[in-house]
Amino acid sequence: MTETFTAMVIDAVDGKPKGSFQELSISSLPDYDVLVEIAYSTLNYKDGLAVSGKGRIARRMPMVGGIDIAGTVVESRSPDWQPGDKIIVNGWGLSETEWGGYGRYQRVKPEWLIRLPDAFSLQQAMAIGTAGYTAALCVDALEKWGTMRPGHGEVLVTGAAGGVGSVAIALLAALGHTVTASTGRPETHDYLAALGASGFIDRTALSEKGGPLQKERWIGGVDSVGSTTLVNALAQTVRGGAIAACGLAGGADLPGTVLPHILRSVALIGVDSVGAPIVQRLSAWARLARDLDTAKLDSMTTVEPMSNLPQLSEDILAGRIRGRIVIDVAR
Ligand SMILES: NC(=O)c1ccc[n+]([C@@H]2O[C@H](COP(=O)([O-])OP(=O)(O)OC[C@H]3O[C@@H](n4cnc5c(N)ncnc54)[C@H](OP(=O)(O)O)[C@@H]3O)[C@@H](O)[C@H]2O)c1
């Protein structure tokens, strides 16, 4: 075990947060019960905000970035985890209030860990990462709402070519749904069709202000865009349908009316992956292990060295990333 390693650390530069590579030692890590040797982390939209300093993600500094971890337990003071166990951590405040996955080692709380499902390698688990696990939480939430039945209409996925969108399409298609992908990148249509999308709408069709109640079209949806896009999705949802909303790639506002909710019983289901209780996490990962085609997962995945994080962070904020980026923390 090497005593020092390189990590992506968010620190204050001229009073503003900014990521840079720094050398850390294992003895400098938080005094939590499980030491993990990290194999891979991921790049999510939130990581882009944190590393670039364009969003105030880190609430204390210095902060090790990276909201996801996949690796192997090296030391454990918890009876629940043994050296050699392969584990995943998603969220729990990593990169916000707790040191995260952009480094070779991290100490974490035992209750944050999930055992790596047999269906996935460590690399595939990070190809899923927070974005994919959130997509699974969204599909779980729509199923729990209970009105969306395969073969009974179209399901909308916005931000389709992004991380959440890509995995949501693959999961919904695996359930037999007719999935319509909203994207601003027509060049991704073949990619999205291979994941399971059968229809496309340009994202500008949803991002312009529309009426409070529009023609009913969606039996359900997964939205990672927010703002006017989410408002239009709700206004176009059939009576009794639901949209699971998890993101704000298009804005954090919600400039709509209550009419879809009070006149059509449409539900807006909020999904938060960071603080989701363990029972929801296990359900989401079980769904991924059961329904996510690993060939499709591999087709949406690019592995990048950690040294490329500064540029990749700019790319994800500019909407230039397709699918999922796995970060190899050893390079
Ligand atoms: N609630 C949670 O726990 C949770 C968890 C994970 C992610 N999120 C949020 O979900 C969102 C997506 O995350 P991600 O990791 O999938 O990010 P991503 O890979 O960057 O995907 C976002 C996608 O949104 C679309 N988009 C980007 N800018 C847009 C704009 N101005 N207007 C309309 N669409 C736009 C793009 O899709 P097209 O190119 O296909 O148009 C882009 O690929 C982010 O806001 C993230 O913070 C929330």
C-alpha cells in the first residue's frame, strides 16, 4: 500500500472553490471505519460543477472531489466489511461535506457501502455511478406511483444523451416501454435508438414556454433538465401519470402552474440520490443488476484517466459528454 497518492482536491483560490491535483497521505484521511482502495470513480454533472468551481458543491475545504467510489476494502473496524470485499459508494455527501472518490484511497463510514452486485465489474459499477443509480431510483419511483404500464403509451426521457438519460432509456426499454428521447443532439439518435429509444423530440420543443395544459402524450417520464422542460413535460402528461424529476441541467426554476396536478392528477415525484435511504439504494441496484444490459452499458461508457478531470469537467457542463465517463484514479 503506497503511503501517498494523488487526489483531485477542491480548495479556495482567491476566495473561490477550484479543483487541483494534490498529494495526500493515507494518514490524512478522515477517521472512518473502512479504508477502501479505489479502482474507479465517475464524472457526473455535479462533479463538473465542483472541479471547475462553477458551482458551490464543496461546503468545506479542502475537499476531495468525486461523488462515487468503486473499490476494495483494505482495512475495516466494522464487523460488516472485510478486507477484499468489493464495494460501491454513491452520494452520502461525498465531495460536499465528506471527502470523495478522486484519489487512490478513502476512508468511509460502513453504513455508506453497498456490496458490488455479481452482475457488474468495478468499472461497470462506475459506468452506472450516481447518474445510473439515480435513473434506477426514478424508474422505481414511477413504478411505485403505479400508473405507467408497458404498451399503454410513450414514456419521455429528457436530457436523453446524458448519464441519467442514457441509463433511464435502457432501463425503461428493458421493461417493455415505448421510450421517446428528448435531446438537443440529433447526432446521438443512433446511439439512443441502440439503447432502446423508439422516438425522438428536439429539446427545444420542450424548452419553450407552453400552455399550462397541453395535449396529453406521456404516460410517465424521467426528467434531468428541470425548468420549462419539466413544466412542459407535466403539462403534456396523461391524467394520473407522473414525471420523476432529478435534475437541473436546463435550470433550477419551475415556472409552471398547479393545473396539471389539480385537473389531471399528474404527479411530480422528486428524486434525491444523495440522501436516499439504504432500502431505496438496494432496490435501485437490484433493478440495475436485473434489467440493465451490460452490452448497452459498455456502449455508453468511456474510461478516462483522472488527469483529464479539469477538461472533462468543462465538457460535461457544456453538454459535450455522451453517456457515462468512468474515472480511472490510478492514471
Ligand atoms: N437528484 C439527484 O440525486 C441527481 C443525481 C444525478 C444527477 N442529477 C442531476 O441530473 C442532471 C443530469 O445529470 P447527468 O449526470 O446525466 O448530466 P449529463 O451527463 O451532463 O446530462 C445532462 C443532459 O442534459 C441535457 N442538457 C444539458 N444542458 C441543457 C440545457 N441547457 N437545456 C436542456 N437540456 C440540457 C443534455 O442532453 P442532450 O444532449 O441529450 O440534450 C445533457 O447531456 C444534472 O442536473 C444533475 O445535477 C441529480
